[in-house]
Amino acid sequence: MKKGLIHIYSGDGHGKSPAALGTAVMAAASGKSVVIIQFLKGRGPADTEFVRRLEPEIKIFRFEKSDGNFFELSQEKKMEETINIKNGLNFAKKVLTTGECDLLILDEILGLIDNAIITVDDLVNLLSTRDEETDVILTGISLNDEIARLADEISKIETIKLR
């Protein structure tokens, strides 16, 4: 039996989500099923017809309803979106508990911790429900030591200007 791994793509550079998506495509090409849950993204690729054509091998979910950036919303809208985000986390828990996929990508979940929407303990509890064979990728800008200890592999993404 294969033991699932936890990967983290973090750093202040651009490319964490595309790297995770590339891993998803490679996994799907080898016959594995992938679930991607996006957080704090606003409207984006998950809403396009192209992405829907990746199903059933790659399924992308976004539970937030607003078209705008989470951080630009009114306090009332942020509270509504926080409830939607928690629904997304509950869905992630279901996916992990049931072993519904071979690879689960929690895109920008580290941003939820940075913005006090969830705690590190919440993330630890979520990951503890994981089927032993499921790989998980976590993305986000910030990475503290406590979260780093959860990972089997960490990729740091940084943008370097060549001028």
C-alpha cells in the first residue's frame, strides 16, 4: 500500500497554483483522480468551460460566491464568504475521509491561516482525517515552522527579476 504524501508549494513568487495544476494534470494522465478546492481566488479558471473538460479526472471546486477579491469585500460579505469557505473545508474533510481521490489540492489554504479564517490546528485536524493513500498539496504564500513539519516535501516558489 502506497502512503500518501503532503506537499507544500509556498513563497512570495508567482506560480504556486500553476505548479499544483501541473501536478494534477500529470496525476490525471497516469490514471489518478484529482480534486482541487480553491480558496480566496475570486472568479478564475475554475469557472471556465476549459476546466470543466478536465472532468471527471480533475474536478475543481470553489465555494466562495463573490466575484471580487475576498480582501476587498465589505465586512458583511467577508462573513458570508467565511461561511462558504468553511463549507469548502467540510467538503475537503469529506474527500479526505472517504479517499474520494488520489490527489487533493487545497489551493491557497495557507492564506486562510494568514488571514485568521482558520488556525493551524484546524489544518492539522483536517489533514488527520486523510485516507492513508491520498496525496495532498497545500499552496499559499506564508509558511511557518508548525505547518512545515506537516509536509513530506516543500517547494519554495520565488520570483527573481533578471534586470
